[in-house]
Amino acid sequence: MADKPVRADKATAVAELTEHFRKAGATVLTEYRGLTVAQLTQLRRTLGRDTTYEVAKNTLAKRAATDAGIAGLDELFTGPTALTFVSGDVVEAAKGLREFAKANPKLVVKGGVFEGRAITAEEVNKLADLESREVLLAKLAGAMKGNLSKAAALFQAPLAQTARLAAALQEKREKEGQAA
């Protein structure tokens, strides 16, 4: 099917989808059967500015994925398919999709692409279980600060021991001087 020539009017659509596949950090495929236009608009708002949610014909999306060098998605292009192109935080987009699917069970996550490899719906849910980038960076910074504090205390310990030793020797000399 991907070997057939594409009509000129559809070539533009395939080129746009191919560009989206190439630029996106991740792409999630969903089935939207039964959702209203208002619900899809709400989903687009929920996902934010860094995420594009597009409904596309399966044949055009499949060709675009192939043109972008992405394999392993052919079995996901069945039924009505919408593509979520994520150029921002993948975890936040996955969380947004999961939360919307909880409120609207007609939205079904089929799978997707992350870092150039096909992923299953379960793996998309695992991404949604991760903490946000900001939280992970804050935890990393806290761990690094703790390690730096430990290192500073470790480097300071020999100096403190030397100072205590000098003070003890001075006291001992004073006592010896008074005793003589």
C-alpha cells in the first residue's frame, strides 16, 4: 500500500504528517470513535501548545510514518485514528491523554512512537506514571546538593580534627606549665 503513488492533493497532507512525525519527540495514536467535536476541542486544549492532535486518514498517516522512517505502527492504523504529536514534555502529554481517557472512555490509546521506536498502549501509560520533568530535575538537584553537603563536611573534618588536636596540646602544655 505504501508503494502506490499519492495524488497531488494528498501529497501535501502526507508531507505535513511526515514533517510532524520527524519533528515530534513522541507520537501517540488514539481511537476517537464516538467523541464529539467539543470533546476533541477540549482534549486539544488539555494537551497544550506543545502538542498537536490531528485526525488523519490511516493510509496517509501510514505512508507518512513510513516516509519518516518509523516502523512498527502498521497494525495500529485500524479504525478511526488520531495522531498526537508531542514536541514538548512527553510525560505531561501522556498524563493529559490518560486523564482525558478516564473522563471520556471512548478515547482509546492504541500505542505510539517514542524516541524513534514503536511503543504499546501500556508503555504510554508507563510514561504517564512518571513524574514531570520539573519534579525529576528538582529531585536531582536535591540529591546533588545533599552529596555536596556531605563532601564539604568530609573535607572539613580533617581541619576540625587538627584544630581540636592543637587545642588539646595547648591545654596539656598549660597544665604541665602550671604543675612545674
